[in-house]
Amino acid sequence: MTEPDLEVEAMLQRFRERAAAVRTRTLPPVGGEERQRFIDQAQADLLDFGIVGDAEATLEDGILTLKVDLRPPSDDGPAGPDAP
């Protein structure tokens, strides 16, 4: 059985779509601790999906590398010294 080819850009796009879905997800009719757990999970999902969706990906020799710049943007422009 062969492994399916990994389409890295398609994978990243799915994570971007998941992050967008979390942003527009409606809150179910729950209250109290269940409501807070739902909100906390949504915030974690948005962070996780957003980080992966924003990654620069390379696939070399069977190794997938995701590069994510987590530095805050500066007043001078985009984040990081490698930014254009």
C-alpha cells in the first residue's frame, strides 16, 4: 500500500479554513462550566489552526518543515529581520 502524496499548500489551506470556521462558530446553548470549556477550546483551536495555516512549509527528502515567525510585528514593518 502506498502513501498518498502530501500536498503541503492544500494542507495549509485546510488549516486556514479551520481557523476561519472557528472564528465564525456559534456558541451552543450551554451555560456555566461547559460554556467556558467550549470558549477555551475555541480559543486554543483558533491559535493552533492559525499558526499552522500561517506557516511557510517545505517538504524535502520526506521531511515536512513548518517555519512560523512568532515575533510581534515592529513599528517599522513586518515581523522579524528576514521580512522584506
